[in-house]
Amino acid sequence: MAKKKPKCVIDYKTHMCGVDTADQYLAHYPFIRKTVKWPKRVFFYLLQCCLFNSYVTFSKNNPNSRKSFLDFMPDITENLIHTSDAVSLSSSDESQGSSRTSTPTPTKRAPKNDPPPGRLDGKLKNHKLVHIPPTKNDKTPTRKC
């Protein structure tokens, strides 16, 4: 004898299939971290929903593409960054007028500091464990790398 499902379960399964799929994708790659401020959580959840919606649109428009959601996220963020750079440059050109030729002004950022060679390169052979003997005041001394 087959059991009948309640009507609410049947309605849920017929109308909520897309939401369940989206929740599954978003659960695999969460943006939301533990935070006290709820506006941040809402912002990052909505941002992730927007990324997923753009991924679904991309997948439907490019059926031959085998790009996963994980591979899609860095690509779209890179494109957004480059687009925002181009928009900021063009808006500064418009504000100065069409008769002037503008040169791009450097951004007020700190110079990029590259890590020293050998740092965080995965060569664990170069890192040696050295015992630091305890002192009179410090039973468990530590040293910064």
C-alpha cells in the first residue's frame, strides 16, 4: 500500500525546486562568515545570490561551457574590478571636459610590497625547527619568523 503525501509537501516540491538548487549551490561556497553585524551578513548573502543568478544566466546562454560555479566566481569578480576601473577613468575624463587631454592620475595607495623570496613558497625544507630554551621569566618562549 502506497502512502499519500500531504498536499503541502506536494506543493512545496512542485514550486520550490529552483530555490532548493540555489540554496545547495550557495551552501557549498559560503561567503558569509561569523560576524556580529547583521547588515554584513545580508549584504554578502545578496551578493552571493546575485553571483549565482548570473552563473545560471551564463550557463543557459552558454550550454557548451563546462565552467563550475567555483570557477565562475573569480572570473566575474575580476571582470567587475576591471569594469569599475574603466568606469572611474571615463568619469574623470568627462568631468574635466572634452577639450583637455587627461592623463591618468595615480591612485593614492601604498606601494605594493612583495614578500621576500622564499617566504610562503611551500619549500618546507628551508624552514628549520629550532628549540628555544625556557628562560627564568618565560617558560614557553616563542620567536617571530
